[in-house]
Amino acid sequence: MVEIKDMLIAGLILAAAFYLLYHSVWKKKGHCQGCDSGSCDSKKK
């Protein structure tokens, strides 16, 4: 039988994963974490 504590931990992990997905994909439209411009020219230098 699954305990409530285990379900809460799994729920927190899923909530964190969905937040990171929303923040990195939809909010920034796939841009890298390090820049806001979306060009990522720092890798080319």
C-alpha cells in the first residue's frame, strides 16, 4: 500500500519537473538558461 508521504514526494517531484519545463521551454521559448537574448553567442567565442 502506498503511503501518503510517498505520494506527496512524487507530487513534489512532478510539480518541480513541470515548473522547469514551463520555465525553460514555454516561457523562454527554448532559449538557453544562461542568456535572455536567445542568441547564445557566448559559445562561439
